[in-house]
Amino acid sequence: MTGHSAIALDVGGVIYYDEPFELAWLQGTFDLAVTGDPSITLRDFIEDTERFYLGENAPAERPSILGSPAADESWVRIRRAWRELAQEIPGSIAAVTGLALEMPTAVVANQPPECADVLADWGLTAVLKTVVLDCFEGVAKPDPRLLGLALTRLGIAPAELLVVGNRVDHDVAPALSLGCPAVFVLQEDGYRTPSGVHADIARAYRALRAIRTVPPADDDVPRVASLADLAASPLARAGAL
């Protein structure tokens, strides 16, 4: 896997942590759901959360809490607080800046519009060649067309674009299907849990998150501990990783 001349970065799990947004959303959903229906227990909610993240259907006698108006309202509130909830994965801002000085660097991610505000606040929009977010494009990962938009805007062949992400289904698989090399970023749990999140919700979420971010079985896909580690690699800067 050699010769890349540009790099495409995911955001959640690569530049900033996904977990604070999701944990705050879960807790907010639980609080709103209980306000509307006091019979809902914490155990009910955790079981619903497990089904939601594992792609299982809710039982007919109790519709999904995470598919309810309470979840929708909680998400609206999380989006309003996106800038405050955003936590940089250590070294990622400097890593993006450094990579962008070496080669054209893009962001390709499933993120809400508020992600663009954070990238701008952190000075990254100014150094990135293009930002491709599903919320603006009408297509989302794992559909490889989202990555294809970045290829078109960068004007390069798939083999020239190194794709960096933290999910096999959303990042590695679409990249390989197009003929792009990929690097997998390992899960890192250095985030601060938002205040007010119940310990049992946080515990269940961490277990589910670990399932979703299992590294690829393919040994040909390199793994790195962080974007900072990738940026520090001479091979990455030389386009030979």
C-alpha cells in the first residue's frame, strides 16, 4: 500500500471524540422519556439502548425509546451544545494541520452541520482542502459515494487517497471497495463524560461502543493509536504508508 498523495479523515473517533455527544444524548433522552412516562426504568432504557446499538427491534409492547420524540428532542439539544461538548482527541488539531502542510487533506464524515462550526473554531477548515459531510451531501457512510465526492473534489485516483477512520463498516470497507488504502484508528477512552450521565448508562454505552469499533481482521490494514501517531510517521508524510 504505497503512493498516496492525499488523505481523507473521519472526524468522530479521529479528530474529536464521539462519546460525549452520544452519552449526553442518551442521558437527555432518558430524562425526557421518564418525564413523559414515569413507568420507564433505567433498566428499560439500558435494554433499549443495547437493542438500538446492536440493530435489534424493540418489543411490540414497548416501542423504542431511542426512536421516540424524547430522543429527537434530546438530539436537538445536543446539536445546540455541540461546540461545548466537542473534545479534541489529544494532538489531533496539530496532526491535521501538519498533514495538511504535507499533502491535500480532506474530512469525510457522517456529522451534523455543527461539526463544520467546530472545525472552523479549531482552525481546521482553513487548512483542509475540502470538507465532505453527509448532512450537506445527501449521502452518508457506509455508502462509498460520500468518499467518492472527496475523490472528485481532490481530482485524484482512489489508490492515491489514504482513508483514516475508526470503523470498519463506515471507513475501511468503503475505502477498500473503491480501491483506496486505509488506516484504522484504535479506540481511545480519554474523553470526559458529560456531567449528569448516569454511571450505568455510561457503562453500557462503553461496552456497546467497543463492539462497534472492533479493529479490522485484515492485517493488511495498518492500525494506529491516534491521528497524532499517524502524522508523526515519516511514512505517512512521505505518502508511503
